[in-house]
Amino acid sequence: MSRGLDALLRPKSVAVVGASANPAKISNVVLRNLSRGGLRVIPVNPKEEQILGHRCFPSVSAIDGEVDLALVALPAEAALGAAEECVRKGVGAVIVTSSGFAESGQEGKDLQDRLVSVFRGSGTRLLGPNTMGVFAPGHGLDTLLIPAEKSPRPPEGDVAMVSQSGAVAIAFLEKAERSGMGVSTCVCIGNKADIEECELLEHFAGDAGTGCISMYLESFSDGRRFMESAGRASIGKPVVVLKSGRSAAGAKAASSHTGALASSSDGLVDGALRQSGVVRAYDEEELVDLSRALAYLGHARGDRVCVVASAGGFGVIATDYVESTDHGFGLRMAELSPATKERLSSIVPAFSSVRNPVDLTAGVTDEMYESVLEVLQSDPGVDCIMMSLELQPPNVTRGLVDVAVRRRRASPVPIVVSAFGGEDMREALAALEKSKVPSYPTIFRAVRAVAALVERGRYLEKHKINRLGAPTPADGR
């Protein structure tokens, strides 16, 4: 990692330029968020001696010792002078939160060009402008402009998020927190005048703490480099992208949001993403859903899906989603072998269905469900299992959650869970997520996650890549 990225993502000291003692000011929010992390926090304000218990300095140049990261919370024009001082000080990286740059028209673009020139040739890197900055829970770093008490942050985990929009990043983090998914780092790139998506994609591809790379983009800084970087990254770990600006109106909206130059043909973008091994999402909920399934399970070896439930209706609905190409995913329902059906018949009640979907009926028990899952995972014709988990049957307990966790760990055949219900089910979903069993409150979302695992598996098979991310010997590379 370059010193600039290291200073941005793993700083020991953070200066807040334009710090305010007023709780209503954004710079005060940033100070509060940073104060929880155990880093050296340095407010810069010539009119204050102390803010939130931190000694204030009148300027960046007056700060004693090195400064790894500086966040500039000043209006656009004033941010230039502050950036110049940070460069002279030798600050490793600078986050400029201000709007009013390239996203606002030609005058703002000229101002952004002047800002970039301040950093050119120096060892200091720029994130932004027009950005919320960085959130890295494992490092205690939170420069987001939204109070943590209003927007719950997720715990540390293995999904990295890169977003061109601060609001989308916040939505992603809140949905991640609600589902129990952790993140390694979230970087809001804003106008990406210097640090941009390609560099961060390449960084997280080599980051041991990241198992899946999730991105929201309105444009590509360098389309060819991005696709090449995504192709290399996809060999070792999943990459999920929500690319907006798909329509003419969307592209126009993107240009006024982050000064983005969106691609003219979404069809070309879609084809290039898939060729590079990128799994595409189309809204922020899907971005989180697919990221956690891929981070936890990696891929499915094929598209033969087995659905197992204790409610026949849910099994039928799931089957439609699996096979249908109309509001479904065009996968295949697995054909269970005669040996599998015979073994299942010895486990389940006589009135249960041992065909796919497997209907265990309301007479199911925890032990029965575990035995059934074990049999299905041993059938070579089953590539993935969609498990409908219901706690309502009389002989089922919360132990069914432990069953799902044990079977997920015991076999390479992935299990994705759908569940419905009240508070008990919400607790069950949280427990499953904590054990890295991807689980969803609707059947559609669960099958959609299965489809992402299948898509990832197809890419790996096409390129003859094994689970460790290396080409197989047959590939000859």
C-alpha cells in the first residue's frame, strides 16, 4: 500500500480543518465520530482552544508532529488554501468534503482543476472533493458526516465498500448493520479527482481483510483499466457492482451529482462487467444481499438447486423463482437421485414429499431437518440448497439455526436460508448472519443470492479457477 492510501485507510492521527464547537455543524459531527475510535484527533480552529476535549491548533502547520490524514470541512474556495497548507505540512492524505466543484458546472470544474494542481507532484493524496470520506471499523476510523447515533454503523467484517455517493454508502452501511453483515472498509470517492475506483479496487483485491469488494459507481474514471483490474480481482475474490446512470436521464443526473461522465451504452457496460467476472446489482438492497452471500459462500459449482422447506407453499414459490425466466433466475431444480430419495423416505414422514422441492411438512423436527440436509449435500446432483427455515412448526426449536450453521460448515455445497416470522425469526436471522450463513426475510432475495453464487461459479469454471483463486493445472497458465 502506498503511503497515501495507508494514511487514508489506516491513519494514526487525523486533523479536522474547520472544526467547530457547534454540535449542529458537520465538522463537529466528524469530530464526535472520530473521537470514538482511539486515534489522535486534532481539531484545527484558530478561534477555539479545545473542542470535545481535544486541543485545538490555529493551523495545520502549527500541529506538533506528523499528521497522517486531514479532513477539510470548509467551503470550496477556502478548501484550496487549507489543502495547500496540508501539502506543505506533508500530510499523507487529505479528504475534502466540500461540494461546489466539478459536479456544479464549469466554474466548479475549474475550481476542482485548481485543487488537483495543489496535490500534483507532492506525496499527498486527495480523496474527493464532495465526499463523506472513510469508515474503517477495525481501525476506529469514521469520518462520515452523519452522526453515528442517527445512522448505526456495522461491525468489522470482510466486505469492502467503494461508493461514488455518500448517501448510497450510508444506505449500504445501515442495511449491513441491520442484517448483521460486517465491513472491512467503506470509502466514499465523491468526485474522485485523485483517488478513484480503480486504485481502490486493486488495493482491496490484495487486502487480506477483505473477502468481497462491493461498489456503487456512476461512471468509470478509466473504463479499460477498471475492467482489467476487475478481471484480475475476480480471480481471487468476488466483485459486486451497482452501476447507475443506465438511462439517458440517469446519466444526466449522475453528471450533476458527482460530475460523472457516464457510459453511453449500458449494454456495453453490462457485457464488459460480466466478462470481467463482476456480479451486477441493481439497487442498494441487492448490493448488500449479494455481497454477503458471495463473501460467506464464495460460489456454487453449478446451477442445480434443491429447495427444502416445512411449508409446501414456500417450496412452490421458491421453485418458480429458481426455474422461471419471467421474474425468476433461469436456474435448474436438481433431479434427486433414487438413492437420495430412498434415504430421505427413511427419515421423513410418509406423507412428506422427497422430490424437489422437498416438503418436510409441519411434522418436521430439528433432527429430521439436519438429517435431510446431510443427505441432500451428499447428492452429487445438488449444487446449492435453498433452505426455507420456519420456526412455527410445533416440534421445531431455535436449535434449527444451529442445524443450518453446522451443515453450512460441514459441506462445500452452499446453503442459503430464507425465513419469515416475528421477533423470534429476526433473532434467528441475526444469529445465522453472525455465523456467516446468508439468510433473508423473503424467498425472492434468498433465490437471488443463490443465482449470484451460480454466476460466480460459472465465471470461475469458465476461467478454470479453483476456490483458492489460482488457475487450475488444466488451464496451462
